[in-house]
Amino acid sequence: MSDQPSERATARMRKFVEKYTAKSGTFTHPDPEVTESVVLGLAANVDEVKAPLCPCRFYPDKAEEAKHRTWKCACDDMQIYKYCHCLLFVNEEGLPITEYLPEEHEGREMYGLVRDPLPDKGRPLRDKWEEREKERKERPS
């Protein structure tokens, strides 16, 4: 078994990233190694569980997680808040957009307020933020 994901999954993820940056008004990370690492992680997850799970997260059971939409790229946080945990979809400087995150969100705490340079693009699930916040507050700490 190879340490690298298949060429097919890697090509699929590269094409997805290219299209999604244009669609969402974001950029890939200015350090090509960051982008490549995330793309390869997504591709490896496609090979393993047939879903592009965000590679920056730990999953106790990837197969179970793949049944849900939450962490499939582009994840719910990206589609609701335009925030990418993996630093794949960022602004031109390589910072994740934090403008739409709740103030107490870890992304806001780490990066501060990072404005969205293209607010007319992306966030197709923006109307779901209230539902997401309710779920987040109901979770046990």
C-alpha cells in the first residue's frame, strides 16, 4: 500500500480546490506546501472512506464521519462562516476569514478579525448559522 493517495483522488481534489476558490472568493494558501499537504490529505480520505473529510481534524471513526456532511470539504464552517480550519481556503495573505465567526470562536481568538475581501461570494449556507450556534451551545463542554 502506498503512502501517497491515488493520482485519481489527488487530481479530483486539485480540480475541486481550483473551482471552489473561484466560487467562494477565496485563495489557496500562499505557501504551496500548505496547499499540497491539505490536498493530499483530502485525497487520502477520498481513497480511504470515499469522502473528502477535512484532514486537519481527528476522527475517532472516519467511516462513520463520512456519513455526515459536517466535515466534508468544503465543510459546514466554510459554507456557513467562510472559515477554513485547514488553511486551504484563505485570503490573499494566507489568513482564514474570521469576519463571520462568533466572537468566542477559536478562529477569532487565534487570528483576530480577518475581513472577507469578497463578501458577495461564498457562504451558501449562511442562513444556517443560527442553527449551528444553537447546536454548539447545547453541546456539553
